[in-house]
Amino acid sequence: MKLKQILYKFLFPLIGLGALIWFLIRVIPKPSRATYPCMRVAYPVASGFVIYLLGLAASAFAMGKVKEHWKNSRYWAMAGFLTIALVAGFLTFQADKPAAYANTFSVNTANVANAPIGVAKGILPGRVVWVHNPDAVKQNCKINSWYLPANITQTKVDQMLSSALHSVTGQTTDSAAWVAIFKYHNNTRGKGAVNYVKGEKIFIKTNATSAYQYNSSDLSTVSNVSETSVAPVLTVLRQLVNVVGVAQSDIYIGDPMKHIYKHLYDVWHGEFPNVHYLDYSYSTLGREKVVRSSTAWIYYSDKGTVLQTHQMNSGTTGDPVFSDSLYTIFETADYILNIPQLKGHQRAGITMFAKNHFGSHTREDASHLHLGLVSPYGTDQSLLRTDYGMYRVQVDLMTHKLLSGKNLLYIMDALWATDWELDNPLKWQMAPFNNTYMSSLFVSFDPVAIESVGYDFLRSEFPNVNTKDASVQMPAVDDYLHQAADSTNWPAGIKYDPNNTGVHVYSLGVHEHWNNATDMKYTRNLGTGNGIELINAPAVPTGVMASKNTMLSTFKLYENYPNPFNPSTTIAYSLPEKSSVVVAIYDIQGRQIKSYTFSAQSAGDQRVVWNGTNDWGNPISSGVYVYRVRASSLGDGKTIDRSAKMLLLK
């Protein structure tokens, strides 16, 4: 018998008692903790100890009866109790076997529904806003040219982000939403609840893994790689410049380890020529070469015990990795907007905001970080790190004061989401996509919650464990989210401190899995807990975006009156020219409940009186509703689409 097994056998009563006390202390006040990975480790030891005690007691009791019946010559009774004693002794012997720990987890075992861990973040804590509009991308585009700007309807994406900004802040205009965003973020950083100040710099971090070629017009390499697409960045630029009032010269864009493709640069630069477009190694064709910092460092919390250099293939070994230098843009920028693409990943299982910072250090590649992931060698699975409670490099990236501490808002591009990083965008089969591209945006203040929601979508859409989309189904893919949410899930001997200050952040946000892929409900949606709230916001704008379109610049949508109202309210608007008009009313979940259609309305003030009933004439309940006016000019066909919120109180 191995030495550690002998030691375990002798120490089992103490280990078992400790595990039982720990399990009871943690789970009795909050039963949902029973789903935590640390509790899943303690449970088999604690339950084994209980079986051990019961078996020991039963064996002792039965042996006492054996002696009693032997003395009284009751041999059949004696034989029965002897059998009981032997069985109980066998159970006692088996109970002190070493427990099988986290490596017994199989695919999706840890994905327990509606058991939140961690502390929710945000103006509306734990809120993740999802906006889906299938018309935002061309569903019939040629897959080998999906990335081209012609395959995206930019105005739709503008509307989607506007709607998301309102929902994530609880505001009713774009400008008010941005004020709330800056005040919340600055307050969390200890700067006070202050708004954006002119002259402050903003860095938009993109995901450009495949951009090895400088200003390439040959885009064959990008056609089968899903990365940050053109539209989300452009709509963020429009918001920052036209709504917030940020000077173009105070905005920087790029993925420091890579280049910017020509099709992206041409669109962004065409509308915003004075923005700084960053490049890994060139300072021509309108690009600026990134500068390596001599002071910005990230210190990995494994202290050289996990991460190594030269880990591109299994079997290779290298030197321990303790830290990385960053680029000066992370120091000089006052705010960061990290905009990744939602997708699976062969090494990490999933890749979103945390994994996108694999391109933020100054080495030539990120191979030295792979050993901090679940499958360091990708398709070569000779080394798998699929136990819960192992060192995860993503947690360091999520905790670092520059990489994530400056992140203003989490905006995720899911227009062309896919199963793994080197695949074409795929049409999604689950509802509500129903064989269309995902065509979505996700927005949140909570870095853990938004990645948890992204993981739920990916694992539900790509369940096949026998093909390359199996990446998202690997065990422990969400281990880094467990650890980022709650420090009790940190590995033994690891305290995440990438800033090397001795100060630890014990919860970066809230982690939870939805109830099912049909309802997509989290505990805040269900009213049963303080976890995630997933809001499916309407795919319509709730604020004014700048445009040269005369129809847009002269159309007016007034606040409904009265507001709040009961039983009726007036929705008023002003048309610049004769138009066809649709006035629609939605509940806060984005479901249309009432509509009015006018084939031709004259220029000037118009109004609709809504009496608080749905299309079937039934009264609706109290709550917040969105009214949307869509007007199409009968002259040139130009369209304006605006909306606002109102409150029905009964």
C-alpha cells in the first residue's frame, strides 16, 4: 500500500470530521453552496465519514448482541447479528478509502441551474442585456465573405447598442446612459461619481487573432476565423464621439499583438479619420506602432508553478513564467472598452473578455499562458487540466488593475458567434435563432455574469462532444468563473494578486447557470435569488444618434403625456414629410402588445392615444413599457425608428 494511502487511512477520522463540520457550516446557512466545487470535494469525504461512524456503531452493537446470544445458546440469533457485524465492518472499511475529488466531474456535471455564487456588480446588479436582431446581418451572405461591411446593416447595430445602453443603466436616452456609465465606473475605481472629462483617453481593445498580415487585401485567412467585426466598433465610435463628446484624437483602437485588417480600417477611418489606429509593428498607412511599457506588469499568481515558456506542443518544457510586460496604451488610457467575439476555444473551452487579453502582453505570442487553461494543447489532449479548483490564468487577467480595472463597460460582439476559434460563423439552431446567425450584442457591468451567460449560450448550442465544437463541453470550462466569483473556490496555495500588492479581490462578480435553454431564466429573473438577470432588450434605439439623414435629424418624438399614466396616455411625434407610420408598444421583455398602422400621415404633429389595452382589447398590468414610432417617407423611402419608455401605474 502506498504511503499516502496508509496516512489517509489513519488520518481519515480527523479528515472526515473536518470535512463534515466544514460542509455543515457552509451549507446550512445557504443550501445553494452545496453546488460549489469546494463543497463537491468535501461532500464525499464528509459522507464517507458519516458512513464510517454508522458502520462502526452498528458493528459494535451487533458484536455485543453476538456475545449475548452466544451465552444464552441462541445460535440462530447469534449468526444473524454476526452477519450484521461483518456487513457493517465492511462498510466501515470501505468508507475510509480516499475520496474521488474534482476529477470525477464529467461533462456538464458542474452546470447546476440557478445556484448563484459571488457578488453581483452593476448599476442594476447582475444585469446582462442581450439584444437580438436577425436583420442586423445578411442571413444569405456567402460564408467566405461574412466579414465584409456589406453583410452588416450598420443602422440596426446602432439601434441594438442604443437599446442595450438604456437597459443596462435604466436610463431613457443615450446621453443619460453614458453619464450613468462613467459615474458608476469612476465611483467603483475610487475616483468619485464623476462623468467623463474632455481629454481623457479611451482604448478600444479588439480581438484580431488572425491578423498576421499588415493591411492585407487578401482576406482568405479571416474568412474562417470569427473575430471582432466591423459594426460594433463603429457604433461604439459613433456613441463616444457623437453622444459622449470624446475627441477622435483621444480614442485608440487595436489588438496590440496584431495588425488591423484593411476592410476594418477603411470603414472606421473613413468616418473617424483622427482616431489612433494601433499596429503591432508598423507606422505607415495611417497606423501607429504600439509601444512596449517598461513599468506596466502583470504578475501571475501561480508564482511560476504552472505557466512555462514554449508550450505550443505537448512534450515540450520551458522556463517558469512569473510576469509579463504590457503596452503603454494600457497605462495612458483612462478607460478601456474590451470588445471580443463570442465563440468557443480549443484550449480554453470558451473565449470572451478574459481570454481576449492574451493579446495584451508584449511577447510575440501567448503560448506561455496555455498551461493555465483546461486543454493547453488544444486538439492534442495529452494534457488536460479539467479538474475544478486548478490555477486559471483568466482570473489574473480579470483582476489586473490595468487590463480589467479600467474596463468601462463590457460589450460583446455576437453578430457572427461560432463554436471554436478557427471556424466560420455558424447559423445557430436553438430558439430564437432557428437556423440564422446569432446576430446579437451582449452588454453588462459584471465581467463574471456576462461570460457566464455567454457560456450558457455556447454550451446549449454546441452539445456535440465528438467534433471540434466539443471544446465548450470540456469539464471545468467555467472553473475560472467559479473562482472569479468567489475566493472560496481558489486552488489551495493560490491567492490571486496579479498587481503584486498583497491586496486580494474576493469577488469580481456573480456566476450562475440559467434554468434551461428555452426559458433562459436566472435567479433575478425568477425572483428567487441575487444572481444574474438576463434582459432580452428590444432591438430598437431609445436615444438619438447623429446622422446626416434629414428625416432623422428633423423627426421629433415627444415624451408621452401623462407619464406615469392611468388609464390612458398620448404618444405624440412630428413628421418632417408625408410618411407611413407604425406605432408599436412593447413590454419590458421586448414583446409587442399593441400596434397602430397608418398608410399615410401628413407632415407636422401627429398623436396616438393608448388606453392601456393589448391588441385584443384586454387591459394590461402595471409596469414599464416601450413605445416605438417607425416612420417611412413616402417621397424617398428614408426611415426613422425611435422609441422611449413610459410607466403605467394602477
